[in-house]
Amino acid sequence: MQFSTASPASGDVLFSRDYADAHAVDATLTAARAALSGWRATPRSTRIAAVAAMVDAVVARKDDLAREIALQVGRPIRYCGGEIAGFEQRARAMLAMADDALADVQAPAREGFTRFVRREPLGVVLVLSPWNYPWLTAVNAVVPALVAGNVVVLKHSEQTALVAERWAEAAGEAGLPVGVFQYVHATHATVADMVGDDRVDHVCFTGSVEGGHAVLEAAAKRFVGVGLELGGKDPAYVRADADVANAAENLVDGACFNSGQSCCGIERIYVHRDSFDAFVAAAAEVMAGYVVGDPMDPETTLGPLVRERNADAVRAQIAAAEAAGARGVVADRWDTSGAFVAPNLYVDVNHDMALMSEETFGPVVGVMPVDDDDHAVRLMNDSRYGLTASIWTKDEAAALALGERLETGTVFMNRCDYLDPDLAWTGVKDSGRGATLSRVGYEQLTRPKSFHLRKA
């Protein structure tokens, strides 16, 4: 059985691939188990060097890989090199902190005893990665998993299947032992079987809430660890003291970059009533400056959504909001048929609208006025999601105080839509469980073993 992947912009088929059958999956997992003992026994310094060489091999092909991102995802080519740069930044950061993150945790000295906690690899880690940031989402798990002594099987989205193949090519160029890194192209049913297979020791999933539920269901019959990085309906709050022009420019970018297809993109904005009109005017002006078109054109700044059905879902959400009284403030001056959706800013919105309560994943965002900080916090927390929240203010103490009250995994001040590899990436509520990146990310990909040694 095969699948074909089409260009979001033109609909032309880019490539076709065979799905792995039961025999191929069995061979993959058998090879992973066979490679595990040798890889975990390999000195950490050697593992770090090998993974660094794999990262080098990816970065050496950055121009070709950027073009493949544009073709598969539809992101404008002018931005795609930034994903490979971000991949490198995260990978290098995780490599640099590995020795410290994986070091033994020494217990307080006690005469006659040696006591410490050691981090051990989990085993075979199945990484399930999405299409929207195909390199950035995969690197969060692949690099630390390998460095920690795990072996990895990567299953990427069909839309970005080439990324899995490029990972494997880089692993081969770096000389990773056979079975340490592998990939499969698999159906949802096959993935469910893999999650339920005793040879898989941990699952790292990035994707939708519905997909997360499917992974948990597949894992329910055994005690396998599952890390979930799911969706968001990330809010921003522009306080009365904020730099309105700066907030408008950056929040529009946070809402529209990658055509709004980011789990931590800005999906709802709350602005202090005193600044509301000025913010809406400034944001509308920024949005009107986008150039919508062919992602391979270097002048294009906003490409299509990944599939026409995704665009249809966004258009349906917009239509429902407009029927309930929402009003777009940016004139539609673009040809946005098929997978293309015009960027827009909506006012006269409320939380009864899906536009303000459910993930949109498109280049549109609703804006509401608020009376004060308490009003903003109440609305920001009024969501089943909790991935990031963004506060725009000149008062850091106020941002810290507000952040402590927000139900979210990351609090930003005067920035948004960004992952810092030195900080844990995590969500609350329906945005997931577990964490990646930082020292905390290494903890998720290892298990603690305590040593309590009494001297004779």
C-alpha cells in the first residue's frame, strides 16, 4: 500500500512511498532492540560526537532541505532556512548540556556509604512527528534520546516523509551503528500497533489533541511512557503600558507565521481598553502588508495552508464567527482559493465563538478589549488549552505576577511563538503532558536508578 504527498500550493504530487508492512515493522523493531545494548554501553562522549556529526550532516544540506520544507509544507522559501538554523540551535544546545543533565545526582555525604542517582536510557523510543515544523519538532526528542543512550524509530507525517529519510541519511553519514536510528512510513493503524508493542519503551508524540488521545488509547494496555506535545489556543495580553506598535508587529507575526500553523502561535489577543483601537489599527496595517502567493517565490511572505481541507476548516470557523457578529478589519485583497486563506484580524468576538475557544491553525486571530489585569487573566485561563501565554508590558514585575496566575506551560514577556532550548517545553490541560528540551527534557527520556552502597 502506498501514499502520495501533494504540494499545498499547486496540488501536484511531490512523491509517493510505500507504507511499511507488518514484516518491515517487525524487522525495524528487532533491529532497534539488537542495537540497544551496544549503544547504551557506548561512552557518552562517543555518543555525543556521533550525534553531533549527524547534526553536521543535516546542516551541510540546509539549502536543499529548506527547499524541501517549502515544497512539502507550503511555507515561503524565504523563511525555510530559519527552520534548519533553529534545528541546529536546539541540537547544539542539547548536546552542550548533555554531560551536566545526565550526570549522577549525588546524595549528601554520609560516612561509610556511597549514594547517588544515575540516569539510565529507557530503551527504544518511538518519535511521532508532525508536518508543521518537521525538523524542529523531531529534533526535540531525537537528539536527547540518542545522546542519553536510547535508540530511535522515527515516524514522520506523510506530508513531510522526506524529513525522516533525510534524518536517516544523516545518521548513515555520521556512522551511527545499524539499528540505532531508523524510520518507518506507517499508517495510523500500524503506529497504534507499534505503540502497543513490548519492544517500544517510550513514545514521543507531537500533534493534535485527537492524535494524543489515539496514542494514549494504543498505549493503555501496558505501562509504556508517553510524552505528548499537543495543540494550543495561545493568548496574548497587551497591557496599557505596552509599546503598541511593537506588540502589534510581533503578535501579527506570531499569529500568521507559517500561515498560522504553529502549536504555540498566537490565536487570541486581549488588549487593554485604553489601547484597543490603536492596537487594532496598527495590527491591521501590518497584516495588510503580507504578500500571499507561491511559496517558492522569494517575494511571498504568506503561503498556503498544508491542505485544502485544513483551509476549509479555517474558513468554516471564520464563517461561524462572522454569522455570530465577528467583523474582519483587513480588506481581502488576495486570491485565497484552494489551500490559501487570507490573513485577517477579527473584532467583536467572544468566547462563545470557536474562533476564540478552539484551535484555528490558520492566519487569522480574534482581538478583545479587557478592563484590567484581572479581566485579562480570567479570559486567558478560560480555555481547555495551556501551552504558552504572552504578556506585553514594560513592567517585568507585573509580567511575573501575571505569569504566576496563568494556566500555561510557558510565559513570555514581549515575545511569542518561540522555543528556548534551555527552558522546558511543556503544556498543561489539553496541551499535553511531559516535557522536551532543557535538562527536564533529558529527565523524560531516562529513568532514575538509585545506588545505595555500604562499605564493608
